[in-house]
Amino acid sequence: MLYFELLKSLAPLDRCHLGPEMENAYQQLVKYYPGSRLLKYNSKEEVHKWSLPPHWACTRGELIDDNGKVIASRKNHKLELFTYSPPINKTVSLNELQEHLFSDPNRPDAICFHFRNQYRHWEPVWGFSIPHRIREKLTSDTQYHVRIESQISYDQPMIQSDYHHQGELDQTYLFVGHFDHPEQVNDGLAGCIAAYEIIKRLQNKKTRYSYRALSSVEIVGSVYYLDDPHSGVENVMESLFLGFSGIDSSFIYQQSVKKNSMIDRIVIFFLSFYGAQDKVVFNHRELIGNDENVFDSVGYEIPSGTLMRWPFPQYHTDSDNIDITSEDKLEEVIDFGLRIVDVIENNYYLLATYSGIPSLANPDIDLYLSLDFISNIRNASNNDMERFQCDLPEHELKYMENNTQILNQFMQNIVRLSDGKHTILDIAESSKVPFGFVHMYASLMEEKGLVSFSETMYEK
């Protein structure tokens, strides 16, 4: 998968809020996805007291003891030096140094991400992140030399990117990831690539609604994006943040603030087929937070949930790298997003042309689903059975095989609920049957002249 090669190329770059390698990363992104655009923000005006980040260029960042031993170096890993560290060249005692070190006792081998300067760039502090086990071995009888060569300037624009697919309607659903976090992969970057792949795979398809992906500078980028009169956010109906997309953990979902968006409903329904034993649905930002909080805020109130993988023990450390990132897991997120689009596009109301109960077993209709039908769904053996084949993910097929009673009950439900007041998703939810199967069966009913599809509810 070529997009995974792009991910490998972007992963080691110093994607701070604004800097040379961040610019390079965005250039690579838009080159790979023709039709996506670079967005540049030059305004010195604050937005809700947020201000644009400065440009930070760093050529050297080292911490060396008086024996010449390198304790930390930006050359080893971008996280070893605090992002936005100002220039300094001095010798310090251990007591002073401790005020400029960052480590996690609970993850003693990790180099942790110190991100505070990115959100306090008007008062940056210099510092180094080192494993806690190394920090504990530092001695007070040693002097430590700090040398940081960097420049902070306010004369370059903040850059981010979005990627749009235009449908028949301007009403837009947005997929969001944040593009920053130096030399980390799944906290941000992998979700951006998944979002852009979703839009890329829609490019040659006709859709009713429009779809967009945003690769943001976390939080501040979304603040300015919402304030931008050229961004198109006035058409955004809902958004979904994609987090930690490539790690080997299960899906969980954090709902929008009001817990009543269409995406909330679709994602929670999809997750019901995974057979998870643990809790998978959480409140808004109950576990962790990203840009969804900006979109789902007072005044904008764009319902925004978060689809992510959890747990994530490598969070904000050097271990969040390409080695723990799976192409298969990333592809599963892309497929999940495309299936969300499929529901949004095909969630029609069903209006029966019949009264009473049609004979579905009649050869002229031949849509009867018996109690043992489920055993034939995976491997159709004749042309008649092949009509009921649909493209379901493996876990949904397994769910149906383990619940052999559901299709006969579904058949009864759809006959009764095709009253113009229920959508395909309504029927799928009440029948506990995957949306893809329900849509396929409803399409066969339409072919037989039993129902019509409507975008609006029938008012009698």
C-alpha cells in the first residue's frame, strides 16, 4: 500500500507546530494526494485569545556531562529536546538541570513528549526529555553542559491542509486528524493518512453529500480553521476525529457532546458487531482529547466524536513509531470510515407499495429468509442465493453465523417497518443486522416493486 510508504517518509520528521520539517511534511502530503490543498495563515490577530505559533528552526540540541558523555541529543531522537527550546549555551548544576528535565517514572525507559512550549510559545523554556532510569543515575558532583542552537521567528505562516470531495449537496461530513507531534506516528499522523485515504477513495464516486479531511495543527489549527471564511466549515454538519489508527488495539468511541449525532449512532451500531467484552463507548473526551473539542464547542457546536484504538501504552513517547504501526489496522480504519460514508449515503426511508403482508416466498418475489438461511450466506451454491451476497467485513459475517435466528426476524421487521417513517438504519438497529445486508435486501425489495426509497419521511 503506497500510502504506508508515505507514512514511513513522514514519521521521522520534526512535525512541531511550525518549522522546516513540518513544512516539508505538508508538502509531501499534498503532493501524494492531488486535489488536496495547503492552507496558510498569516494573520497576527488572535482568535479567542489563541495566537499563531512561531516558526522554530533548530540545528543543535545537546546535553553533555563534564566527562563528555552525551545524556541527550536531538540527533538521537527529536523528542530528546523540548520543542521550541530557545537558544542557550551554558553549564549548569544537577539542581538547576532537574528543573529542565522531563521523564515518566511509570515508563522508565521512555523518551516522553514535552509539548507545553507549543501552547506557551510566548514563554518557552529549554529542556530535555530522557528516560527516567537515566535521570535517576545523574549525580550532583557532575556539571552538565547545555548547548541549543535554535531560532524562533514570527514572520512565516502556519501551514495545514485539507482534502475535499464534492457531492451533490454542500452539506459536509469531516474526518479530522492532527498532523503534528515530532517523530511520532499514531498520535496524529496515522489518523491523517487514514482520513485522506477515505477522501481519495471517494474521488471517482458520485455521492449525495460532500466529505472532507483535515490534517490540523492540533487545537490551534482547528481554531483558525473554524475562523477561516474560506475553509467551508459553514457546510460541515458533523465531524469524526481518527486517533491512534495503526496500533494493535481494539476500537473504542468517544461520543459527541450531546451524544445524538448521526456519526455517533453509526459508529456505536458498527461497534456492536465486534463482540467486545469490555466497554467500548465513552463520553466526550472521557479518556483523552484532541481537536474534536474545538469543533464541538460553544458557538460552533459541530457534533464531533473520536474513533480510536485503545489502550495505547506508547502514547506520547518515542515508542510511538512505525514499528508498532500495522498496515492492516490502518486499512481497517479506512474501511470503517468508508462504511460510515456508505450509511450516510444510503440511509433512505422505505415506503411500501403493498398493504398487509406480501408473500415473500412466492416465486415472483423469492425473498423469503428461512431460519436456516444464515448457513448459506458466506458460500452461495446457486444463482438464487448469490442475490443475497453483500460485502460485509469478516467480523460481521461471524456475528451473523453466530446468531442464526436474526434474519428471519429481520425479514418480518422490514415488511412491517417499510411505512415511510423508518430508515434502513432504523430497521438494521431494531433487527440487530448489519447495515450492508439490510441495504442489499431493501434494494432487492425495490427491484421487485415492493418498496420505494425516499430521502424524506412519509407524512400521511
